[in-house]
Amino acid sequence: MATEPQTAGSEQLERELAELLAVERFEPPREFREQALLKDPAIYAEAERDPLGFWSAQAEQLHWFRRWDRVLDDSDPPFYKWFTGGTINASYNCLDRHVEAGRGDRVAFHWRGEEGEERDITYAQLLADVQRLANALKALGIGKGDVVGIYVPMIPEVVVSMLACARIGAPHNVVFGGFSAEAVRERMEFSQAKALITVDGAARKGKTAPVKERVDEVMGDLETLEAIVVIRSKGTPCSMREGRDVYYDEIVAAADPDCPAEPLDAEHPLYILYTSGSTAKPKGILHTTGGYLTGVAATHRYVFDLKPDADTYWCAADVGWVTGHSYIVYGPLCNGATSVMWEGAPDYPDRGIWWALVERYGVSILYCAPTAIRACVKWGAEWPRRHDLSSLRLLGTVGEPINPKAWLWYHKVIGGGRCPIVDTWWQTETGAIMITPLPGITATKPGSATQPFPGVRAEVRDESTGQPMQEGQGLLVLTRPWPSMLRTLYREEERFVETYFARFGPETYLVGDAARVDKDGYVWVIGRIDDVVNVSGHRLSTAEVESAIVAHADVAEAAVIGQHDEDTGQAIVAFVTLQGELEGDDSVVEGIRATVAERIGKFARPKRIIWTDDLPKTRSGKIMRRLLRDIAEGRELGDVTTLRDPAVTAKLKERVAELQAAEG
Ligand code: WTA
């Protein structure tokens, strides 16, 4: 464990950053532009003239068993179909294609474990493992169309599991390892998963969390779930239920080594990924095969300027979020990239681990979340400065708005002032990056995701008139279908139409974010307009957290909001009313936090709990969260006359002021 480094030199850095704050635009460095895959801005006009031609040229870069008849079937919006008539397989594109072309020895992942273990996995090895697991899944009765849950941490088997499912046409449903077993159960139930792949235990900063044991506590009576496949990862003891549970290594060893990739319809479901919406019930985003792969491969290549022979790429997200699906697994593997895969947290064994990994593997492209950068800013520039980061040539961010100061720090301290930064805006729903700089073309402005990717059309609409705005703040929409768009919400078609297309009609996708467009047409994404909060880039719904809180026996009612937070972007604040005469104290706070951790996951625990006898409600009984947000942020309250009991807000304001004073 390294000691806390000295902070000498931090004043000079502060001065340099302050000077950079005055710079409005950062042009692509000449050296970068000269080598870039895309350097001619004409690509935008070309794609705009013929978007379908642009996307079909991208699709041609993939391997198809049968070519499509039609690029886009838009006869029934918002149910778009892409590359109809074509047949394709995602695992074939990620693996076989490279091995057949003689690139089997290329490393797909430099995997690094928490305790310093290293495994280099080549494309050929990955293909061999995937074929065996695919056969083993078939032997368990998993076939085309059967949903397979995957609840596995950042170990190579998670990629093998996803690709084995893709190989046989079984849509996977990955659940982020930070979610609780309860959340896994719920997602298995909603998707009627037939099997679940999980681990005995997972590494958590030097400790081991017993994963299978927790799964067993909640999964017992789920009838649709016929098999649980257990990866022996950490040797954590767990019990195995006869007739349901099998060990991964045993079924793989018994399986046939050859499993040809199944030719699947371009619109065959590749995966479901649950994400948070406005209600407590998560939404099952459904992605299909041909269009999704086209979108992720093209954006991965061009946004990251990927040269697969030379680059070492690292997306430091977790595979359990969409960023991991698209930019750890499908995009990079389709493009034959060599990636780094890190098992652990950014501060274990110490706060320099990321930079040690960049140096160790010669990472040239780094993609991470602003929340991680903010943490690094706080920990100090001394950590990265201990390492040679000269291999880096491009930096990316995703998941939340990046404040200019963190952007500049990333640019200066990590990128040495020579690396373009791509601030990429997109969503689980969009499948791939939608608004982003092209690093060899676009002049960047810190804090702006800049412009739609070629072929994508975005607009900012006036909130009251619904008209597109040339300049100003409004609602972000996407006004043209794109290949990697979600196809529906799994088993909730009406909710799909209602959520995204009720406001502006079936041809205009409502993003759910507010954004500003500036005089140069640059887009600045501000944040969600719905009841979704973004904590460290993790998407959560306030309703989901509220229903977890009220599950605590002492709680009568709860309202949750996202409050601006310097570290995590937003933090969860809960206003809680207890049953009867109960008084809130530290033990109730801990109890509530534990309940939330159990029902959703630790990352969803409220940072602050504010006790209240009542909540501000309209006369019809609806909780006015807007007022709660104003109260928490210390803003002037607008009109409160529509409230059932206006005195409630005054009391709450007092309470919040007291708390803030106490917290200093
Ligand atoms: C937010 C993550 C500002 C946004 C890929 C969006 C961003 C939500 C950015 C989707 C960005 C993502 N700048 N905000 N570059 N990228 N967001 O589904 O609010 O987990 O709607 O997908 O994250 O989160 P999701």
C-alpha cells in the first residue's frame, strides 16, 4: 500500500487550470488529426444526405451470413426494423472472424485481478471457451429465444457467458454486480429467465462477497428458473441445489468443443438490460443483433479512432451497465481491439491503481465516467504523476455531464495536454454513442458533448411550444431512427410507446434529458427531466428507492430526490415520515440504508435522510418533488398555494437549514 503522496505543485496546477478555463475551444491536435481515421468534416454532410447509405456502409464492415434486403423498415413507427432479411451472429463477429483472418493470437483482454493476478486472453482462447459454454448451455436445455441471466463481476467469464448466449441466440440479461440479489431476482422474474450464470464469490476491495449464497436466499421459489450455473471464482463456499445448480467448469469440461455460430435474423434479440425509469419497476431495454452491432462497431471505431493493431483500449466501466455491453464487449471485440479489463475499484489496492494499469499495459485510449475523474481530482495529481502515462493518445467520458474543471484536469493531468477528449452522450436505450466529438475533426468545448454522430439527428425542442430551437434550453429529442436503438421494452410494448413517443409522436424519440444548444450548434446535456437520478453515473429512479425505503417496517411514507453533489454528480436525499409516534434516530437511518442496500444495492443508499411529519402534497395528494428539490438546494420556493398544507414546507426548510448547519 503506497502512502499518501505530497501535494506540492498543486498550486501551480490550480493556476494552469484557471488559465485553461478561459479557453473556449480545443482544436484537435495537429499530430492527432494527421493520423486520424476520420479527418474530413465532409463525413457529416455525406451521412446527412444519405443516412441509410452511411449506415449500410457501416453494416458492411460486419460479417453477415446473408445480406439484408432492406436497410430500414420504417412502415410501423416507432417499431423500426433494420437490415431486414439479413442473418448475422454477434459472437461470430466478435470472435470467429478474427480467428479466421489469422488474428487468433491477438490478446482480446489483459485481465487484471484485484490482488495483481494477470490473465491474457486471446481471441482464439475466447472462441474456444465460448463454444464450449454455448454447447453446455444447450445441454442444459437453453435454446434460441430463452433468456439467460448473468450476475457475474468483472472476470473474463462474464464475457464468455455473454458471447455464448449470443452464439446460440439466447438473449442475455446481465445484472450489474453492485445490485443486490433481490434486484437480480426481480429482473429474472420480469424476463422469465430460464437460467442464471453467477459466481461463488466476488472480490470487493480485498474482501470476498458471497454471491451465490445471497442468490440462494432469494431465488428459491422462482419457477421459470431451471438452472443456475456457478463459476468457481474465489473458492467461496456455497451450497448447490440438486437438479438445478451446476458448476461452470464441470459443464464446460464435459461439453463438445465445436459449436458453430447460429445464423440469426438481424432483428433477433441480443439482450435485455434493465434500467431505471420514472416508476419503481425497471424497464427492460431490448436490443437486437444487426443494427446494434452496426451502431456499436461504427461508433467504437470512429469515436475512439481505433487502430486495432496498435492501440490498447480500456473502458473502465462495469460490464453490467450498457457502457460495458457496448464498449467493453461488443464494440471492441467486433473491431478486434485489445482491451484491459480490471476487476476492482479505482482505489484498491491504492488510489494509483488505474494509472499503474495504464503504464503496465500501455493503454492508449481510456474511457471512463466523470465521477471517477472527480474522485481523482480530489485524491490529487500526485497519484497519476507517479506513472508514465505517455502511451495515452485519446480520452473519453460517459454517463453524466462533466464539469469544465474536471474536463480540464483530465486533459492536463491525465492527457498531458496532447489527447483529445470525447465527451460521449448516449443511453441504455440508444445502444451506442449518439452525441460526441469525432476526435480528429471536432473542436471540443469542455462540458459539451458537441454534435450528433454522423447519420444521427438530434434537436433541442422548446418545452412549451415543442418547436426545434436554434439556440437555448429545452428537451433533447432524436428525430431519425438509428440502427442501435432499443426495439421495445421487454414484455411492455405500451410502456415503450408511452415513455418515449407519447410526447412528440412515433417518429420523435424523447430522450428524457434537458439540453442547451449554443450559437455554434453545440449540445450541452444538462440532466434528466424525469424522476431519474444519476448517482456516480448509475441510473436510479426515485420511485424505486422510495419503494425500497417504505419496505422498512418503521416507515410510513418517503419521497426521494436527487440533490446536486460535488463527488457523485447527484446524491439521493430521502424525506421520510415514520409510523405513528416513532422518532427518527441513527439506528433507524442505518436500518433504512440497509433495507435499500438489500432491495436494490449499496449504491442506491440515501446519502441524507430528513425526517418530517408530513410531505408537501397537492390537494389531490400528489407529492410535490419539485418543492422538495428546491428545499434541499436552498432555493426560493415558487408558488405554494396549491399545497394541501403550505405550513409543511416552512417546517421542512427549517429542518434542512438546521441539518446543513450541523453538517457544516
Ligand atoms: C446521462 C449511460 C451528460 C443522461 C451510457 C442520459 C450524460 C443518462 C452523458 C443515460 C454525457 C450519459 N453528458 N449526460 N456525456 N452520457 N448521460 O442509460 O442523463 O445509464 O439520459 O446510459 O445518462 O444513462 P444510462
